[in-house]
Amino acid sequence: MRLFYDPNIFGDFHILQQEESHHCTKVLRLSQGDEIFLTDGKGFLYQCEIVEIHQKKTLVKIIEQKEGDDKRNYKLHIAIGPTKSNERTEWFVEKATEIGIDEITPIICKNSERKIIKNVRLNKVVEAAMKQSYKTLHPIINEQIDFLQFIELDFGNIKKFIAHCENIENKKYLGNILEKSDSVLILIGPEGDFTLDEIELAKNAGFIPISLGKSRLRTETAGIVASNICSVINQFE
């Protein structure tokens, strides 16, 4: 399946954006009459036929619209401390998109070594991962926010967890307390983890301390493990 992304798809015809048109014509070398698929990132898949091929504005006719196969019965929001290396944060965003996630929020903590995140770049990573793994849901990449501000926000009816490495309490493994269809928000600390004060403040704000297993994980790995636990739990019948 040749999948292209555009957040704005309306009517019976659609013009591919310049970047997508270039990929269609120069990389894939598709022709008039060839079949492609579009997604709007909102959970819909569009079967299309190329009507006019052009490097900058390829025109396609929408044949059928349907829901994507990646629709889930739960919501997952991970708030994570950006890693010192941009590449590692991008790796997390890529793999979390492939697994399935709804929102990612970069949180700036006391131990954060990186304070600035470029959302434009992260959204490009999301779009590439969507097309590679045939996803029709585009995760929201929120603007970075200070940890203390974030934990005081109103998240509605959602289970809130904080994963940390400190041995200060008997933390339960996420996979043992998560139930199918639970919508969850999980805090993942930066390199150097959350401070004891941050952990206590999060607990006071209603976040439940959890473990992601016996291994000590890097920030980006912890984010992937958390995403995968939620995915696996929700695949059980």
C-alpha cells in the first residue's frame, strides 16, 4: 500500500502537497491510473486513483473512504523529559507512533539537560512513521511545558501514573494494574530521572507511582516500554 498524508482532505478530488507529489512522481514513479491511499491523520483511510500526475500538484480522485485499522479502544498520553540527544527523542516519537499513541508532551524537569524542543521536526518524524507503518491516526505533539505546570492541569477522567527509578516505595508494575480500555497518562522523567520533590508533587496531584519492569531504562526506552505495555494489554481478548 502506497500511503500519503494530508490533514485536509475534502470532496471527491484531492491535490497532493508538493512534497508528497514529488515523492509520488520522482521516487515511486507512479503514473495516471495508479492506486494510492491517503490518510488525514484523524483515523480515516482514502483509496484514490491518480488522475493527473505532476511533480508539484498531483491530482487524485477519491474512490472510497473508510476507517483505518489502527483505531484503538484506549487513549495514551505520554509526557516525557526530552533527551540530551535529539535523535533519541525522535526515536521515541517514531516508535511510539508505530505502536500507537495519542499525545506526546515534552516536559521540562529539574534534571532536564535539553530545554528546547522543535515540534516541526517531531511532526515530520510522526508523519514518516505513520506512512511507514500504515497508521491513520496522527499523534498530537504538544508544546513543551514546565513539569510543575503540567501536573496541575485538568486531564479529566484519565488514569495518571509516574514512572521513576527511586526505591522509595513499593511501586506496582504497570502491566499488573492496567485494565483493558483504560485511558492513561504516564510521566517519564529525563536523564537523571525525576527529583524526589517532583515525585512527591506528582503524587499529591494524583499520579500513581509505577514500575516498568526490573531493568533500569533510558528515558526513550522507558517511553517505548510504557507504550508497548498499554498496547499489549489492549490486545488481550
